[in-house]
Amino acid sequence: MKRLILPVLLLGLAGAAQAQQPAATVIAVPPLTSPDSGDKGNQMLAVGWNVTQAIEADLRQTAEVMPLRPNRDDYYSYPEVTAPTFSKWRSKGAKALVTGFVQGRSDGRLTVGCYVYDADKGRELARKGFIIGANDWRRAAHKCSGLAYTAITGAPGIFDTRIAYVAENGVGEARTRRIAVMDSDGQNQRYLTSGDAMVLTPRFSPKASQLAYVSFAGGRPAVRVANLDSGQERPLVAGDPISFAPRFSPDGSRIAFSMMLGANSDIYVVGANGGLPQRLTTAPGIDTDPSFSPDGSKIVFESDRGGTQQLYVMNADGTGQRRISFGGGWYAAPSWSPDGEWIAFTRRGQDGRRIGVLKADGSGEQTLTSGPGDEGPSWAASSREILFQRTAANTRTGLYRVALDGSEPRQLATPQDGSDPDWSGVAD
Amino acid sequence: MRKAAFLLALLLGATAAEAQLPFLRKRDAQPQQPVLQGIDALRAEFAAQSGGTMVYFGSESTLLGPPARTALALQAAWLRRHPEVVVRIEGYGDSLDTRDHALAVGARRAEDVRSYLVLLGVPAVQVSTTSWGKERPGLGRAVTVLVR
């Protein structure tokens, strides 16, 4: 009798532990192999090892997937790619397996094959092949990581994405700020502006080919739009109005933003390639920080028309404005999640600023961070994580990411202090 | 006689003590200061005759209080006497605010100052505005900066 009860008890305990802390799916990441032989084979295995390590690093960043550390000596044959020994990975605690190969092509490029398996059930979940330039292995790794992440979680991968932010140097009046763009793993950082003028709030277009941001180069804050491929840029609106808080529509055709008319800040929308701005709000007071719903039909924004800053939702043509935040305190800087489920925001109270989320109808509010200097939430393409800015007591700023599951925020390494992050969608 | 000598000593002592007072030292040091010219001289004159270039706002407020109105009346009087001068009102937000709202609050404060100066007879073309939001030290105020 005792013998029967004990396993049941253990199962119960395991269940309770899981409920407290959502368990990450353990995934085996053995070294990528190669069908090539000889010197070429060794070269391909070396590239494969780079790709393997990049996949591990990608997956380790997530809250939902936990990679086993790959072992380079763990020899893995080419036939095993399509016929893995699942029991071997199960015995190491893995629920999933991502593997593949690197093959040299006659034109000097490489074929990278990527396979994702459910190790428990012993079946294939996904496979994809990429042809890449010889030095472009990192991109292949990000695509492979995305394949595994999506197969396991059902959410879009966030590895082949970019992050724009404001890189800060120095303190006080001497602080310089530059718009920086990097891959989401911190690689390939480059600067878009020189640091001569103060800059704020970079915002990607949906395919991350353009960037809207605020520059003080003309003496007043004004939105500019830069083409990331050609480097060309232009002011968003003609004349010299104070304009700020730009955000692209999900199809990339429009940009919503704030503009001052006298002492009044209202929300406008204008074609991403120019045109005459159309005014969407007319309330006296400060309306700002517009963010489109993923289908482009609605806009969430903040307004202090009722006395304190609160969140409002309206149709994309400005009709049907209604307040959605009622939790007490001040709500600001809303951002609609890519899957449409949530609206992230910065909530201000007497004890500082925190990041939270609520549903578009105002229900289900949760606070995700403890503050006191948090602001500016930006969603990951997966809709499971939020990037934000945290200001320390000594006024230094850093970028942090937090998952919706309530786990602790983690700092994102940047070469300088960083503020105003924006996380792009998947480029493709 | 002794009383007179005592008084004299007291007087000398007082004079000696007075020599240590700050305003005398300040006057002694004055010739060493560079002579301000052009825009710098105008800025110094504006600041001195207007009793400062800044007005302060209550937290979260864009209302001009009585001290701010008094300061702006002095600024307006000087600006009316110097129609050739152009100024920019730089508004600041509050440090606890979020970035874009602070930018709008700074712009609104600058615009309120501009409107008040225009109300007091300063030509509108003489005054422009901008906002630093919470992006620079010196929050909760609006500064009148001589541009030319």
C-alpha cells in the first residue's frame, strides 16, 4: 500500500512545483554535422559548431526553452540528423531536439539544414533548409533557433530580429545620445546618428527597413524617418512643428505621432512616405504615445484629458475614443502586443514607474516589474516578452527584458548605457 | 580723550572688519572679469534687469504662479525695449514623468510662457518655443534664452 502511495505523492509535488514556476522545455542542441568529408568536411564541422553555439545562446535567452550545453566531442553522424536516437536525449532530460547539418556548395555558399524533434514522442516537429553566404552562419543559426522556438511554443521566433535604442554616454549636460541598431543577440551594432544632436525614441517599421525617431537637430524635437538600407532620411512633417512619439502602422503604410499645436498635444496620422497629417484627437490636454493594434484598425494612446494620464482606445480614424485603464495611478506609453492580446504600459505611482500589461478591454491587469525607474515597454515578436528601459538611482540607464510569466527581468548587454528600446518584428 | 581713543579704535576695528565683507572683495575682483560683448553682454543685461531668466512651475503643473508672472513682467518690459532681440523659451518637464508626456509638458510650459509674454506686449515673432522634456538637468521650469 505504501509503495503505491509514494509515487502518487511525488507526482503531486512535481505538479505543484511546476505550477509555481512555469517549467522551460529542455532541448538538446548537439553539434551540427556535415555530409562532406576530408578538409571540406572539417571546415563544415567548424562552421556547424559556430552555428550550434549561436543556437544555444539564442535559446538560452528565452524563458520558455532551456538548451542543454552542447559538447563538441559529442560526435553525431549525418544519418542521425534524420534518424536521431531519441532515447539518448531523453536520458539527458531533453523533451525536444534541434539538430542539422552544414554542407558546402560548389558556388562557395553553404546549405544549412535544420530539424526539430519532439524527443518524448520521437517525431519530427519541423524542418527547414537555408542557403547562405559562407560568412552568414549567424543568420542561419537565428533562423534555426526561430524554427525550434516556434515548434515548441507556437509563437514567432525572436532571434532574427533587431533592436534599436538610444546609446548614452556621459552625464548631465555633457551626455551624448546616438541612435544604435543591433541584432537581438547584441551583434552587428551600428550607429545611425553622430551624437551632435539629442535623439529619442527610435521606432522600427514592420520589416525593420525604416526607422522613425525624434531629433533635436533643428533646436526643437521633431520626428525624422531614416531608411536603414540607403541611409537617407527626412523630416516626417513639413514646417517646424514640435512632433514626437512616432509609431508605424502594422502594414508600414502610416505613422501615428504627436504634434503640438500651441499648448495642445494631439495625435495625428500621416502616410509613411509623406503627405498631409490627419488629426485624430482634439481633446484639450496632452494626447500622446499612439500604438496600433496588429490589424491596424485601432489605436491605443495616453491622454490626461480626465486630469491624470490614462489609456484610451480609438478606431484608427479617431472615432469611438474610450478609456480602458481604471486601476488608480497614472498610465502611460502603451504598446499593443503583436498577437493583439495585451497592451503593455508604464504605470506611475507615488513610488515610481513600473511596467504592466492589460487586455484591450481593460481587464486582466498585471504588474510585471518592481520599478522604481522602469518605462518604455516594447514587445518581442513572440508577444511573450517585453523590452524596457530601467533608470538606476544614479541616473544611468539600461535595457531589460521581462517575460509575461512573472520571472525576474534580465539586463540586455549593450556597449554603452541604453534607453528607449524598440524590438523589431521578424525581418524575413 | 580715552573715550575718544576707544571710539576711534572701535571705528578702525569696524572698518577693518568691514573690509572682509563679501561685496568689497567682489568689487576688488571686478576688473579681472572679461568684458562681455555682443550676445553675451545682452544676455547678462537681460538676466540682471529681469531678475533672472527662469520661471518655475509646480510639479505636474503648467500654471504660471504669481512669482512667475512677476518675473515674466520684468522680462517682457526688457524685451519691449529690445525689439531687435529674439528669444526662445525652453520648457522642461518633470523627472518622474514618462518620456513623451514630459516632452509635451515642457512644450506646454514654454508655450504658456510665450503666450503670457505676448499678452504683455512682446511681439509674437520675437519669441519661439522648444521643449527639453526630462532629457536635461533643470526640471520643472522654463528658461528664456536669447538667440540673437
